[in-house]
Amino acid sequence: MATTSPIWLPGETPVDMTTALGKAEIPSPVLTASGCSAFGRELEPFVDLTAIGAVVTKSVQLRPRSGRPTPRMAETPSGMLNSIGLQGPGIDGLLADELPWLAERGVRAFVSIAGTRARDFAELATRLRGAPGVLGLEVNISCPNVESRGEVFACDPVAASDVVSAVREAADPAQPVYAKLSPDVTDIVRVARSVVDAGADGLSMINTLLGLVIDPDTMRPVLGGVTGGLSGPAIRPVALRCVWQVHAALPQVPILGMGGIRRGLDALQFVLAGASAVSVGTAVFSDPSAVARVHDELAGALAARGFATLCDAVGYAHR
Amino acid sequence: MRGRSGHFGPSPSGQSGHNGRLLTEPAPVAARPPVQRVVEVVAARPVGAYVELTLAAPDVAERAEPGQFVAFAVGGPTSAMLLRRSIAIAGAANGAVTVVVAPHGPGSTWLAGLRPGDAVDVVGPLGRPFPLPAPGTPALLVGGGYGAAALVGLAARLRERGSRVVPVVGAASADRLCSVDDLGVLAGIVWITTDDGSEGRQGLVTVAVEEQLPDAGVVYACGPMPMLRAVADLATAAGVPSYVAVEEAMACGIGVCMTCVLPVVGSDGRTRFARSCTEGPVFGGDRVRFADVGRLRPDVVGADAMGVVAP
């Protein structure tokens, strides 16, 4: 694969890449992103899943969901718009099929949960208590492809904190709880502060931005769901800005950074802005081995800049 | 997906026959997992409106089975086009993989512009192959446009197993016909239709399909969705099992993005949004609910959680 990263020269000291999600230690700071790697299985031919930080699962809900009708996708400049609508097997399917598959192989799972009411989220957290291989929970309070788009929890600091406190209360104390935030807000620091006060152990930033594409031939929206979530390198500067602002305001809060990470130098920017781990999402669609490649490129980039550990680089751009 | 939508009306059988006993089983998964490789283009040959690319890809070629596809990264390492382009495998032999590219957007046009010596990142083989019938079963193969390329490897495999193979190939016009010579070598005779009459009979493939169907023990089809629907409906109405390879738009090709779903009846008789890449691209023709593509019906598993319930 072609790479723009500095080459990791033989003889250079290997960088200690270990990091943590809350209290849960992981050997690599590079994870999959929710909704971009299903439940991990499909990547097995391309990536050593046990070596990556964790598989962040597609968001699971209480019941199986069909998702939205097609078309669900539109390519955009350096990005894509999706309107999947959280298709998934529901918590029963996750516990019966997906999590055992990951656990048998020693793959760490960071389970993304979603719902329409705070008590749905709490019930999901309860069901996941002590589940083998579950490293922690990512609380998806920011999916733009839900029925009531005006009611995305992460757009309202009070609603967001209600969900997060319900989850933190119900969840296994050993499982860190990360709240996934939306960039589609006026003041992301305010939402971040609110969910941290409600007990979030960390923050995942960012979810997709709400977007629209119109087909000039049909003169109608391309997506069956009309609007969709924008992802890919096109949103990277927005994501980076969010990580920067929140780390500046809440430097002690761990951040799982994501949004358009395609290469090691992209991941490095998120680390320098304050992320202690990163998720690689849409890039997996174009390169199924992207998660492992970004890890290697990030390690090389850190070594080339004289960092002995990943943790030394977290927030380094704020000096 | 290239559409000639509107050319095919619903067949006399109406829906895809998902209410009765089904004639097909879901296609089984491929025997071997895919690989990702950067490979060299060894030949690029214009064929009518298309370009036939041959790639030195031994690891893909040795794993490939008829009906499977490959997914290309397009635009080079700094490309602003993030999504893979999935194309059916037209041939896999002697360490080489052949595909037929139909340039219609920026990504496929970039692919069609590749020259011998160029490198391209490819993932494959992907998807489920065509299930094979009992040896000797006479087979009707129906290709629309460049979709006919996906049937060449299948025709060879069927001939090896003693099947009589009857290919029907159709397109909008003569320059959009594909793989006619390759299929002719394997089958002896190829029935050709074009919408404008510029080659073969004027009309749709269904005209020839209706004539050949009485002698067929199984039908295979690859092409635009309206054609697949019409062919599957004809086969099902005649009590002949059919397998269709769909050309749904895919973002990843490997089963992680969930964009390429179709309403498909599973082995338990329930309809789910099934991924065309990993649960297809080959589906039982009577299992795809063509009339419901782009819709969410209340009987799809999980529709209730979307707020869609039967009235």
C-alpha cells in the first residue's frame, strides 16, 4: 500500500502504543468505528482483530431492526452520505451470535448501544453486564438516522445527560461508558460537560454530520431516508476541531477521536488534539485493512517525532 | 448499477412468487475467503462500449468461483472517491482475473482508463457463487449488457459437468452486448436481442427466454434489476429454479457498510434486508422481492422497530 507516513526505520525505538478506554487498557489506540465494521467478523480475512484496540460494534438496540429502505448511500467529495437506519439483530442476536464469536477469538468488543428512551439504553447496559469480551459501552446518543431526527439526544445537554446517567447506573462498573457526541450542535463543550457530569468515563467524537444529496436527473433526494450522515475525510477538520475544543475545556476526560481518519498522519492529528484513542470508520470501506495500517503508520509517525509513548503525544498540540 | 428501468413490466405472475413453496435454496457461501492485493493490469482491451481489463492476480484467480466479484479502489492513493467499485469476475485462469468495465461515472471511467503496467488495489473474490445444478441439468443463461460477462465462467463450469448451456444475451444496442463470442465458444449458439434491433432480434431478452424456458432445468441471470425481475418471474411461473446475480450499488463489497441490501426471503421463509455483497450477489430468483426493492414492508424482519406495522 502506498503511504504518506514517515517510514519507521529499523533501529528506532518502538513506541509504546498502549492506551486505555477509561480504566480498560488496550494494546493499540486504533479501533474500528461503530457502523463501519459491522460486528467485526467480515474484517477477519484482512486484519488481526485481536491486535487492534477493539471492535466498536454497530449500534445495537433492544429489538431487531430492518433499517431504512434503499438507496442508503451516496458518494460525496472525500466522503459519503449514509442512511442505514441502524439495521441490526437486536440485543438478543448480539448476545447469542456476535459477542460469542468475538469472545472465542479474544477480540475486544466495545459495544455501541442505541435506543429511543433513556430506559432502553439502561436495559441494554444491564443486558451487557459481565458479557464475555465486552470491554465497554459506547452510548450512541447522536445517530442522525433515527425516526425523530429533531430529537437526537446529543443535541440537548439535558436529554444527553439523562441517557448517560441511566447507562452509567445500570452498566457493569468494570465497563467504561463513552458518550458519542454529535457535531451538529452550537456548543459541543456544553454537551460534553453535561455528559461527563452525568458519569461518562469518556467521549467519542464525532458522529456523522447531517447532510443531503439531490440527484440532478431525478431532481429528488438520492437517499431513501432523504437526509443522511456525512462521513469520511471531508468531515475531518470538523471532527478535529471538536476534539480540540473539548480537550481544551476538559483535559482530564479521555477522548476516542474519529471522523475521516484514513492514514496514520490523520490519526496523529487527533492524538495531538487530545484523543487518547481513535476509530477508523469510512476508510474501512475503501481499505478493509485500514485499521491495522493506521496503527502501523501512527506508530511510525510518533517514532519519527521522538515520542516514546503514545500517551506523551496526547494533547501535545495544545502546548 | 446501470438501469434501463421501465423497459420491463411486471410479468403475468405478478410478484416474485414468495408466497408459495420456493424453488431455490439460498446460495451457499464461497469455500475460500477473499484477499486484498495491489495488482498489475496486464491487458486493457476496448470491447464495444466497455473495456475488458486483465489483471495479474493469482491469489484472487485461484480462489474465484463463477458468480463472484471483485471490488476496486479507484482514483489512486490520494483519491477523493472513497468507495470501492464492485465488478463481476468475467474470467479467472492462469493467475489472471478478467473484468468488463462499463464507464458511466468518475470511478468506473478511471478504471476503464487503466493501462497495462498500472497498479490497482483489488479485494476479492467476494460474494456467493452460483450454486450448480445436478450434473447434466440443461441450463438457460441470461445476460443483460455487461452482466453477460459474469456468465462466462459459469457456462464453462456447467459444460464441464455435462449440462447443455443455452445463452441469451441482450442489450440496449449492439455496442452494449458483451461476452457473445466467449459464450458462443462454450455453447455453440447464442440468442441475441437488442432494444433497437442493431443486432439479433429487436426486443427484450424475455422474448428469447420465453422460447427457451421449456427446455431448461435451471436459469441463471445477470444484468439490470428490471431484467432480473422479468427473467426470475418467467422462470418461477414455469416452475424452473432461477438464480440471479444482482448489480446493487455497494460501498464496501465486504459486508460492513449495509448499503447494498435487498428484501430477500431467507431459508426460514422470512424476509430480511440482505446484503447483496455477502449474502448475494447470487440470490434465488424467487427469493428476491423485486417489487419491494426501495420499500420497507411490514413483514420485513425488524420493520416493526422502524415503526412500520401492518395496517
